[in-house]
Amino acid sequence: MISRTKKSLILQRAINVIAAKGYDGASTRAIAQSANVSQGMLNYYFGSKEAILNESIVMYQKRVSDLMNSCKSEDLTAQSFTENCIALLELFIELRPLLKVVQIEQHLNARPMLCARAIGVTESILAGLNEQLLKVTLKYNIDLRISPTFFVSIIYSAILNFALSGKAIFHFPNQTIEESGQSDSPHFIANLKKMIDESVLNTDLSVVDN
């Protein structure tokens, strides 16, 4: 029996290989090599590439559910809002390879049920971010510059674009912000949080609880 950590690593490596080579182009041998396991072990625990994708989606569904429950269980403060938003954004960015696979599969009109489940995971993350924005605006009586729903749609488009092209472009009503390079870097996360503060909330939450 493989550990949860090992299983997670195999699934993440598998998604990266499939995203890079395409579903049909990614062999189980290449996936096994990337995950540093034998092909026999990979076949024994997962069986097929489609099973690997399904297991990946289940893994991310569990992580999203755990994160959402954690967000709901704590009292909302400026600090917890920041931490929750960063956690949601980091998880969403981690989904980039899976989003790339989904986009290609949708273009080929292949595996629609699997694609729908994967998109459901991203929608849950965006709903969580939307909920956090609504809660913080109500608690601190903040007048929003743009609606949380509109903002999360901007985030979704930007990260999806990054998954496919390597560039994240944020189209706000009065400005366009372009990010390139490693979007999972602390710099990128910090910029996303700054966009929430400046483009949505129009306030500095670091002072509201003081």
C-alpha cells in the first residue's frame, strides 16, 4: 500500500506529464519515470491514464473541501481573510496543469464527464474566494470597486491563460496587468493579493483590525 504523500506525488507528476504531452501522447511509462516508480506499480494502483485523471480530481476535490471547511470554521479577521485568499489562490494555481489537460480534451470533444468534474473543482475554489470577499466586505462595510464575482472571473481567465500560454493577463475595467514567469512564485501570489486590496476592496485590511 502506497502512502497518501506518495500517491499525491504520483498523481501530480502524472498530470504534469499529460499536460505537457497531451492525453494520447503521454505514456504510462513516461508517467512512471517522472514519478520515479515502476510501470508495474503505476498500473497496479491506477490501471489507466483515465483512472489517474479521475484519482487526481478526487484528490483535489478533497483538498478543496478541507480548505473550504477550514475557512468556514474560523472567525473572519483581516489576517484570516488574507491567509484564506492566499490558500485558495495557491490551490487554484496548482491546478494549472489539470486545467491545460481539460482545455485540450474539451477542444477534442473527449472525456466530457471527466472534464466537467475537473471544472467543478475550479468552480468550488472560485466560489470560496467569492465567499471570502463577500464576508470581508460585509464585516468591514467596504464599498467594492468591482463585484467579487467579476473579480474571480478575471482570476479564472488569467490563470487559465497562463496554463495555456505562459502569460497571465488580468483585464480590469481601467487597467490591464500582465504577469509572466513562474506564476506559483510568492511574487505572483503577492500581486494577486495586492489586486484584491487595490482593485476590489480599495482599502488596506492590515489596519482595520487595529
